[in-house]
Amino acid sequence: MTSGKKRSKVAKNISRRTDEIQAAIDYGVDISLLIANSKKSYAERIRRHQIALSTVEKLRAARRR
Amino acid sequence: MSSNFFNLLERLGTAGVDFVVVGGFAGVAHGCTYVTQDIDICCDFSPANLLRLSQSLAELHPVHRMTPNRKRLELTEKNFKQFKNLYLDTDIGQLDCVSIIDGLGDYKKVKQASEVIDVEGVQLRVLGIDALIKAKKAMNRPRDKEAIVQLEAIKRLKNPKTDPC
């Protein structure tokens, strides 16, 4: 399944699509990621952010070389 | 050396620095999906607290990153009054320390609007989601728009049956 289709399916599965969630979808936010994050602990969110940040820093360093 | 924000916050916490995580990283703690490249904290700018902050960072070679020569951080009981904010760079990441948050007020008000979270046994104070939205709206910067949209959606996901009106 493509990420677009997956996003759309998750969005449809939200039984009560409220204004704030619709606004996020309209803005281009991947709501499935927000839903997945909401199920994680604080520690897990921070750990995953650290992984993403390290990747960004490695890519930047590679571009400078 | 690469950034390690949790290590930075853990050092501050272990040293007894009185602070609240605010800004983009607070959004990450609440579940935002973006990557932020610095840590913003609001802290008590009393001499004792600033000295604790300075000592906790000493091993990380903190410098004032906004000064032309990246001047070393040297806080003493005599010079602490000259600082309202500190924009630092350390060996493990950038750390911005502010004494006031737009839309919220001074450290006392910010602390009242915070919540304590547990991260791997470390207790951290993080600005609550409502206060974070309020602060980001008050700053009114284009780059905060997505954060506000995400935070409002997260809030709704947490409380699906609450009517916002």
C-alpha cells in the first residue's frame, strides 16, 4: 500500500474527524504518524527524535565533505 | 560530536537546575513529528540557579553562540545580572535558556503551566500542551504554524470526545 493510501485509510478510520484533525490533514501533516506517536511513551518519542536528529546531522556532514 | 539532547537535559536535572523544557523539543515530547535542532528551556535566572547551570555544562565547553568570537560561558555571582537569555552551543547540542516566554510570562508562570514527565527514570518538567500552543501562537512566527497545527491535533487525539467550544 502506498503511503498516500495508508494515510487516507487511517484518516478514514478516525471515527470522529474533528476540526483540528482535519486542519492537520489539510495542512499536510501525516496524521498516522501523530497517532503512532500518541501511543508511545515520552522516552520513546525522545529516543526516536534522537535517531532522526543524528541522521540529519550525518547527512549534513556528508554533504559538507 | 553529535547532538544528544537527553544527555544535556539529564545533566541539568542531575545538577538540580530549575528549568522547564519549552519550544520545539517540548512539542516532540508531546508527540510532534518534526526534528528540532536545539533545546529551549525557560529557567530561573537567579544567581544560584545559573551557577548550577554553568557547572552542569562545564565539561561540554559551552560558548555564547551569538557572540562573534563564540565567547566561553563564564557565569559568576557578579555578572549573572547582565543575562536575560543565554544562547549556548555545547559539545552535545545547542541550548537556549530564556527567562520569559511570550504569551505566558516569567519562569514562575511557565513552571505553573508545566508538567513533570519521566524519561528513563529522569524527571523532567515540560511545558504543558495548552501553554505550548499559547506560546507558539503568541510568537506568531511562520515556522511555528505546523507545530501549532500538530499540537492541536495531538490534543484532539488525546481527548476525542471533548468539544473545543
